[in-house]
Amino acid sequence: MWFDSWSDLGRIAAVGATGYLTLIVVLRLSGKRTLAKLNAFDFVVTVALGSTLATILLSSDVSWAEGAAALALLALLQFVVAWVTVRRPRVRGVTTSRPTLLLRDGAELPGALRQQRVTIDEVRQAVRATGTGDLSAVAAVVLETDGTLSVVPQAQAGDRSALEGVDVPGG
């Protein structure tokens, strides 16, 4: 239970180091998107990569080569899905959500807040983080696909073209 053998520890050290280096190489080859802020699909791939690395480290039934192939396969699948979603907008809705407007011209959108399970206090916190103390000075607060809240002040709203593609509940 506490200790089985030195050879097991040696295997973990050797396979762990090579597995770790393999993961770094795979992540570098797969591009920045794999390490970007996460939408749901990216999160699943990231968890799967971590789980695969843990399996390589701890299971003597999985060889380094099998683990490396699994890591490469996950990165390849992530690349293929990202490539397809960029070229086929209809597929994008399967892997990523659309951003949602939560506050418009200083007024909260209660239906959107409820649907997205965000409180008005969380919206206020995001507004305060931008240094703004008055909600009426805010053109929009958007819940982005990665879960962050973007605040667009009235003074920088311009023609509001940055809000194109944002879900507007009831609008």
C-alpha cells in the first residue's frame, strides 16, 4: 500500500518525464487554441489530455507509445473540430455557445441573466472591475463563450458592431 517497488517508481519517473515532454510537444504543435481561454469543447479536450497523462504515469498497462498516440489523437481531434467550426458556421453551435447580452444601456436583461445563471451582482462586479461606477455609463455587458464578462462602456460603444453575433434575448 505504501510502497511496492523501486522499479515501479523508476517507471513512473521515466515514463512521467517522457510523457510530460510529449504533452508539451503535442500542445506546441497543436497551436495556441489548445491553450486559449476555454469554451466547453476546449475544456473537455484539456481534461482529456490531463487524464491521459495521468494514465500514462500511473498505469503500467499503458505504454508510453500508446499514451503518446492518445495525446496526439486528442490534439488532432481538437484541431479537426476547430478547423471545421471555422469553415462551417452551422457546426460551430455544436461545439461552442454564442455570447449572450446580459445588460443593455445600463438595464439588466432578467431573462438572459436567469437563463445563463448569472446574478446582477456578478455583472456589477465586472463593471466595477473596469473602473466604472455607474451602470448607465455601460452600453453592454456580454457573457462570452469562455465564461468571461465583457463590459462595453457607452463612451466606447461606437456603432456597436462588436456586438454582432451576440445573442440578444427577446430582441
